[in-house]
Amino acid sequence: MAEITASMVMDLRSRTGLPMMECKKALAETGGDAAKAEELLRIRSGARASKAADRIAAEGVIGAFLSADGKTGAMVELNCETDFVARNADFVAFARKLAQVVAEKNPADAASLASSALDGGTVENARQALVQKIGENVSIRRFVRISTPGKLAQYLHGGGRIGVTVAYEGGDEQTGKDVAMHVAASVASVRAVCVARDQVPKDLVERERAIYAAQAAESGKPADIVAKMVDGKINKFLSEVTLLGQPFVKNPDLSIEKYLESKGASVTGFELYVVGEGIDKKRDDFAAEVAAMAKTA
């Protein structure tokens, strides 16, 4: 069995919000498999899937660019070592320039972006010059280019830690901005993973169904009632993770679908970037809990 380390326990705790000892026990029971341990805890506690906001683990900023006609846009995640540098004007300006290069040059990959022309040299030349100027490592983690026959709207939140680009048709400029703002807000609750129900990956739905079935089975209710309970939870899950099914952040009485209908608009797609999402970084917040856990282990 894999050794259960404090970092593994802390990561599982950050994903589930459950006590350290419960997380350690679940990891032990699943042989150190974090994904299986999370599912086990969800079955036992009824906890939701982990939130994207709990996995923010690096510094940096999202650079965004939108063409004059509003039909082509791009976002770039630019990482650094400290929050102080993430607010540096030169660092932020570089992120914006990168997004413009992505939108206008459409590089195929990171190497193509690095060799793209910028400020009389290349993107890589500019990156190295910025490293020398600010004294920290600077890395281009990822980028996305979006093009649509309709319109694009962008929204940056938290000093550029969250970036959203929405492709939509109909409505007006405010409609697009409202939806982009909503997508950004979903990071703090349940993140939208796609626009409509028929776009939710089948393996994700089946994974949730298996968890709900295991939870419902423990209730001891008849099979037909259990089946209805599972169907109800799946329906709720699909509403939560699809953009159209979510309550509109500016008016929770309306779903995004109803809001768009009221504006004569539709959304064809969106991209959401959260700085540092999925990157591991040492956390100091749980030092006391780790110490307590060690004493009772």
C-alpha cells in the first residue's frame, strides 16, 4: 500500500472540506488512491464534488484580448512565484500582449507562441527580459483562442485571477457581459462545465450516478424509491454543472436559460481560466491540523 503522507491528506481535505482524520482513513482504505478516497468520502458524507476554487495553488494572472469586431478573442495564463509580482504592471501588460499574439497569430502550441514576433523580438525574448527585470521565474502555462461568427464577451475577476470568454448570439453587449460574469461567479460555488445537458460527458454522469446510487442504497429504502432518488439527484447535478441550468447570479429567480430567452440570445460556448488551477503548491494553513493528526495516528 502507498504511504499516506500529510500532503495527500491535506489535498483531500481541501477537495472535500472534511476532517483530516476522515481523509486519512479514506486514503488508507483505498490504498492511497486520492480519486477513490474522494468518492468514498462523498458516499459516506453526501459531500459535493470538489470546487475549482479550492484547487487554486499558484500565482499569476489571466491575460485577455478581444478583437475590434468582437469575433475573435484569446486568454493566456501567465504564472509567477509571488502575488506581489502578479500585480506588477509590466507582468500584467505582458500577459495582455500574449493574449493579443494568440488572437492574431493563432499559434499551434507553446513552442509556436514562444517563437512568435513581439516588440521587435520574440515572445521568448520578451519573457526572458521580464524575468531579468522582476527577478522571478515567469512561465506561460496555457492559452486558448476563440473565434465565432456571433459575438464574444470577456470578464476578468479578482485582479485577473479568473478569466472568462463567452461566445453568444443575439441580445446586446450587456447580455454577454452578464453571462461571462456569471461563469466567473460559478467558480465560488458549482462550476459550469458546459453549456447544455447533452454536452455533459457521459463518464462524468455515470460517475455521479454510481455515487448517488451508493448513497441512496444506504438509506434502506425499496429499490423503486432508490431509483427515483438517484434520478432526482442526477437531474439536480445536471442543472448545477450546465450553464443553462444554473440560477443567474444577478437574479437567482431566473435560470441562465430563462435569462437568455428574455434577451433573445443564446450561448454557443465559453472558456473559463482560473490562475493556478490544478497546480500543486505547499500550503501552510493546515500545520496545526497535521500536528494534531500525527499525535493521534
